[in-house]
Amino acid sequence: MIIVAHRSSGDAPDSNRSTFLLVKTRHALQRSDGKGQVLCMSERVVYPERNVHSILARGSWKDYTGPQDVLPGLLAQVAHRLPASEDANRDRMIIIAHRSAGDEPDFNDSSFLLVKTRHALRQDRGQAQVLDMAEKILYPEFNVHSILARGYWESYTGPQNVLPGLLKQVERRPPLPTKGHS
């Protein structure tokens, strides 16, 4: 990935406030279907790939002639935005595991492990919630690895469309107060 253009209030790019156009190769600029990403340092965000010509058509971009070795440091300071289709589903809760007396989940008597995305399982601090249908309680978010370590959980392979109905039947428990707060 290289920086090919920048937008900034001054003549030279400011690594704290400028917006940069990133492409995998300079060849992407010459192709009609070339893709690029916008790195916005003021918002600390890298946006998903889009058509590079569409990006250049918006705003006054200048050729970037500065050093390319600054890019890894800039990328380390920013978050990566998901494409719009993934971004819309980012906060959608899904069932990933269940605990029940039988082999199959009983929607009246099972416990379900809910996460916002499967990605939470791979994160050290990934958060999940337990939906206890026997007690009709949705517990607050807690570390997913801690939850999985307590008890025998099986992967949930059933339909996800049952979740909204299950959530309507339960009480939501508020999070526990943190230390130092009453």
C-alpha cells in the first residue's frame, strides 16, 4: 500500500490533520476499476476500499510526494472502518453457543451465549452475554472467554431468526457497578 494523494489545509501534509489516499499500486490510478482507501487522520479512521476515481472526484487532492515510510506509523494510529454492509451488521447480536439438558436447545429451558459478532471470540477482550431462558434473564456483557470457561457449551447451529422473539421474553439485567462507583 502506498500514499498517492493528500488533502490538507496547508501545502504540506500534516500527519495529524491531513487526509490521504492510499492505493495498493500506482497502477490502480490508471485503471477504471482501480480501488483506493481514504486515511483520515483527523478522525483516525481508514475507510473501506472504493473506486479511486470516485474518491478523487470529491475534493481537491494533491499529488503526494513525501516519504512512504511514514505510512506504517499512520496506519498504527487509526481504526479500520468496515464496509457499509458489514458495518450495518456489526452490532447485530447472534447466538454462537448453547447449554441445555438435551442435545438440541430447548428455547424454554436452555442458556444461550450471545455475541455481537463472531469476531468477539477471537479478541482477548471480546464481550458476550448469556441469555438464560429458564430464568428469563439476559445478563450484561462479560468477557467471552470467562463465560466459555464456566460450564459445557456447544456450538449453536440453529436458526438466528429466533433471537428477537427470545429477547422479548426476558428481563435485561443491568451491568454491575464498577469499583469506586456506587
